[in-house]
Amino acid sequence: MRPNLAVLDVSLIDRILQEAFSLLMNPGVKVGTIEAAELLSSGGARLENGVAHIPEWVARRALQSVPREFYLYDRGGHAAVHYGGDDVHFDPGSSCLSILDPDTLRPRLAQSRDLVRLIQVAEVLPQYAAQSTAVVCNDVPSEIGDLYRLFLVLWYSHKPVVTGAFSTSTLQAMIDLLVADSGGGEALKWKPRAIFDVCPSPPLNWTDFAAHNLVVLARAGIPAELISMPLAGATGPVTLAGSIVQHAAETISGIAIHQLASPGAPVVWGGAPAIFDMRSGGTPMGAIETVMLDIACAQVGKSLGLPTHTYLVASDSKLADAQAGMESSISAVLGTLAGINMISGAGMLDALACHSIEKLVLDAEVIASAQRMVAGIGTPTETLATSMFAQVGLQGEFLKLKETRQLFRGEQHFPSSVIDRSTRPEGEGEVQGDAFSRARERVQELLASYSELEFPGQTRSRLQESVSRAAERAGLVTLPGIPVNELQRMQGSAAI
Amino acid sequence: MRDEALRAMQASIVNGAPETAAVLAQDALTAGFEPLDAINLGFVPGMHAVGEQFAQHTLFLPDMMASAEAMRAAMQVLEPELRKRGGERPNAGTVVLGTTKGDIHEIGKTLVGTLLTAHGFKVHDLGVDVASDVFVANILKTGADVVGISALLTTTMRGQKSVIEAIERAGLRARVKVIVGGAPVSRRWAEEIGADGYGQDAASAVELVKGLMHQGVHAG
């Protein structure tokens, strides 16, 4: 059996949904664009002063047309991420402004080269089924920041991407980049390579930017992930149950806009709800109540049969230390048990403000453990133990059994060198290095094992062409994060 | 009797009880208190006590909000009477607040504004999604001593730097102190973008602004 975790019972989920439907009528939902408002109106909602009052039947009809499952594809066209059922995948957290310098242990503003290293490490770690546009590159003009980091991910990775746009104007450029990557709009729609996070603003507000992006993504057939994030006690009710209701209302209203724009377009019941820290005013992502909120919100989505996402595996600690390990491990295991399709947040510190490649490597270990956990306790032998005892008797030499050799790789997960399971030699006092220092070494090993990717046909030229115009307009004379000789080599081979 | 009344005023602030604070303010006027005495000897010590208890982790942000509401309720009774008598509560300083362009989050900023007002500052809250030139125009219009720039998102945080650059271009940087805040903001970020200060939370933002006023904001 697959071990499962639920934090809400059926009757409470019913109450949550009933109150969410009630909120959609009163007070209703603010909608920032005329287009989205008109879509809701044409679907049966009542509009009043920029607020849509959405009847339950309108919302339920939209929920009905959402695909129950879909896939994201790698560049080779293989289904790499399954949104649906209890499948669980992880991707690094996204949009950090800073990165932890492993030498000084201080955060510094992230640059393109940091994103490249992060992508390369995530590319070779099998625990990450998808990449994310993990940091904001501070050496790139902000007006193309979202476009450029997607470009870097596509340049250095074959994996699918969890991304998001910072403005309405760059969304289309990002779609164009993905079209260039896939070799055409239909190819991209048929085998989507990326999913876009779109965030309502709590409480109950789809701003012009978010509403516009929802409609554009729906019509382009590119998957959207709705990231509602009430802060319990600040931008949402203080009770966890109350904020779960708000999350449901915000998400259902987004689904209504999205499905009215294009019924059947892929969309995910996502989220990043958190409690509001009543001392600092911050958003503690490592708090157990935040984890409870995230799991509960996903459980509501699963009760409707929808694909799910949430934000876990992040820590509030400023270092990849014991606190980070504790917070990230708890949420990774619980989120996996809850069967949430995509869990974003690995590698993140300081309440989502700072990324750490070393933490990404450490988190990969707990993710592997969590995945082993949900693989469950299997029964690969006809008898559970008696036939093996029949062979070894009371001698107990199980190590020699053929079953041992055949099955141990499936029974046990083997961690990387980051996890120290060595036996301490007798008489040796001091332990050499902690998990963080081992993670630093592992990062170097992983970077060394990253090899240049093979690209089909003219994909790289198309990507470069697609981003170069925008980069030039933004005043960039080179492409940060891409070695000049690589571009020259590529141009040379294209000329041939 | 007088001390007892002042203690009750202080307690109404610490307890976050706006109705009680308003009644006590009215009672104080009826009993012959000077409005400024009721403010400075009764209600303001309440806000100081709240700040201390917040620092000691016995009070939290919702408690502070309630205390600021109680202070506002008392001031609504006392300020008209003060003006009638030709007086005015001394202005602790003028502060312009706003959230950066592209960011519509305001809870932290509003909290800072509420607490600053409770501590006697004149606060001009520009709201959310505020363009750099609007910050500049309002610094000029109000003669602000301090400008506070808030951002909740890592993506809009860089807007804080843009506002500082706009203030510099307008030639106002020497006459106004800049503070920054918001969930993703750190002291290091504040230093990098050339801000004068960073408040980790609303309570420390108040202490920060008081400290900047004490330094003499026009010294530059």
C-alpha cells in the first residue's frame, strides 16, 4: 500500500467548499481586466463595480471541464511530470533574489552564473523532475528578467520547467521562446514543456496582470498553476480552516476565468498559503501550520479530482543548518505522503528570499527518502520470510542468499555521499566535516558530471534568436550566463 | 486621583481598548486635564509600554494594532480640544510611505503607518503600486523627513532601488532619509541599495524612524 496522509475529513472538506462557493457570491471576487470580467459575466456571473459575484453552478461547471490529468514533457518528448492522481514530483523553489554564498555563508544578489550552476545541479539530480526559474538574475535588466531566466533554463536543461511571468508584456515573449524551443505552437500545446504560476492577490483579487495571464495561457493551451497564498491572520482569516476556504475560493474563481477562456485547458490547483508570523510580520514557510495549510489546500483540490501543487521543502533558516534540515524534511515527507503532484520550494532559505545550491543537494536526499517511503513496503517474495528462513535456518546468513542480492536494491534507498552512514573507526575522535561541507563537495561533483546537452536540429539557434532581440532592446550586449565562445561556435556551425 | 486616571489611560492602550480609551479621554477633559497632559502623561506611556512588551514577546502584532487603534480613538477626542485651545500635538516627524510599483501588498506598510501615527508622526500613506515619481512628488509636497518604501515580493523589491535613484535624480536625497522594509528585505539589501535604514518589523521601524529623527534628518 501507498501510505497516505489526510488532514481534513470529508465533512470538513464539504464545509470548506460550501463556504468557498458562498464567498464567490458574497463578497465576490475582484477582477482586474474587462476581458476576464466579461468572460465571467458571459458564463453566468453578476458584475458590479469590478467585482464578480459567481454562482455555485458557474463555478462547478468550470471545475467539471478541467482536465483531471496531463503531462509535462522533456525536450526528447518523453512524459516527465504527471499532474494527476497521487504522483509526486519536486522542483527547486523559484524567484529568489539572493543566493547563499557557500564560502562566506552570507546571501548575495544572484547573478546569471548562479542560475546556470543551479540548473546544472538540478539537471543531474533525478529527485528533481522539473526545473524552475529559480532566481532573479540581478545582472539582467528587470524588464526581461522573467524571459531571460527561462531562456537560461531552456539552454541548460532538457527537463520541463515551472516558471512564471513578471509582467503582461513579457508573458508573450516567454511563450514565443517556448514555441521556438518546441518548434511550433501546436507542438508546444501537444507536448507542453513548461507550466506558468499565476497568483491571485489575497484576499479574493485577480489583478489585471494575473487575470490577463490566465486568459492568455488558457487560450495558448499552456498549463497554468494557480498559486493562491492567503496569509492566515493577515491577508486571510487567522484560523487555518478559514484560510483554506479563502484559498479554495480564490482558486475556484481563477479556474472559472481560465476555463471560460478555454474549456478543457490544463490548469493546476496550486498554492503557497502560509501563516502570518505575529511577531515579525513574515511568512514562515517552515512552520508546521504552514505545512498543514498547504497539505489541506491540496487535499481540497484532490477531493475535486484536480491536479495539485504546493510550496514545501523550504526553510526560514538563513543557513543550510539543522533548522533548515528539520523544517525541510518534515514538509517534504508530509507533502509526499499527501500525494501532491508538484512540490516547489527545495533549496530555499529565509522564507523564500534566498536560494542555496548546497541546500538543494541536501533536500534531494530527503526527497529520495520521502519517495522511498511512499513506494511502500512491498511483497516481492512468495512468502514474506519463511522460505528465506527455510534456506538459512538459525545460521542466519542472509547476506549469502540470492534473494538478498536480487532484492536489496529495491528494498533500500542508497543515499549519496552527503549522508554519512560510515561507522566511526575505533579510537578516532573528531568527525571530519558536517552535512553542509559534504554538500559543498557534492555540488562540485555534480557540476563536474553535468555534460553539455545535445539539442535537436536548430533548437539552440532558435532559442538564441528569440531571446537576442529582447536582450538587445533591454541594452544587453552579451548574453549573461552563456560563454561567448559557445555562441561563436554555434554561429560557426550554423553558417556551415 | 490624577495618577489613577493616567494609569487607566495607559492601561486602555496596553489592553488595546479603543472604546475605553475614548471614554477616558473625555473623562480627562471633563476632570480638567490639559489635553497635551492626557496625551503625553497618559496615553503615550501606554504606547511605550506596548513597545516594551512587544520586544519581550508578551505582545504580538494584533495586540499592537489594537493598541494603535486605542491611541487613535483617544486622539480623536483630544486633538480637537487641543486645537480649540490653540495648541497642537508636537509633530514627531513627517513620513511618506508606499509600496513599490507592481506590488499591491500593504499590510506591513499600513502597520508601520498606524504605529508611527500612534507615536506622533504625521504619516502620508501613498498606498500600493506607487511609481517612483509619485514618491518624489509627495516628498516635495509634504516636506517629508523620512520616506518608507515597502515591497513584499522579491520581484518588486528591486523597485526600492529605483525609488532611491529617482530621489537622487530629483536632488532630494540629502534632505530625506530612506527606510525600506517588507518580508524579503534584509539589512544587507538596504545597505546595497543605499537606504538609510531597515526595519525588520513594524515595531523596530518605529524605533528606526525615531532614531533617524534624533540624528537630525536634514543634517546631510
